[in-house]
Amino acid sequence: CPVPADHPDVKVTAYIKDGRALLAIGSWARETTKVNLTIDWDALGLAPDTTALPAPAIKEFQDACTWSPDDPIHVLPLRGWLICLDKRQV
């Protein structure tokens, strides 16, 4: 995966298409974890200075949230995030 997490109990799957990516983050940890993503920007066809990391609100799954590429992501126990990487709208 071109976007691994730095915690052994948190896994990431990346779905990549046309300079956009959907990250599915899942935690098997028993406690809230803070993870950092190591993003292979070339593999995604994106750049950190022009990419936002928003998680859209999904009823009964996740609240909306947005991170910058260097922000740690807090993941609740046995939960996860769906994050859409796309070029920022200027």
C-alpha cells in the first residue's frame, strides 16, 4: 500500500484512480490510537502542498473531519476512517 500507517494494529487500503485516492483506515487496536501516514505522493499522482485529506460525514459511521498531510489521525478502538485525497479546490 502506498499509504501505510505507523501503528501495527492499524491498516490502510488505498483505492487510486485518476489523481484521486480513497483511503480506508481500520484499527484492530483495543485503545484509541494516534497514527501517522507515510504517503507515497508519486504513487498517488498527488502532491502534499495541493492535497486535502477530508473524511466526509457518513451517517452512523464517521463525522466529517479534515487533516493536513502531516497531521496525526486519531482512530477509535476497532473503528476506522474513509478519507478522500483530492486536489484542493482553490
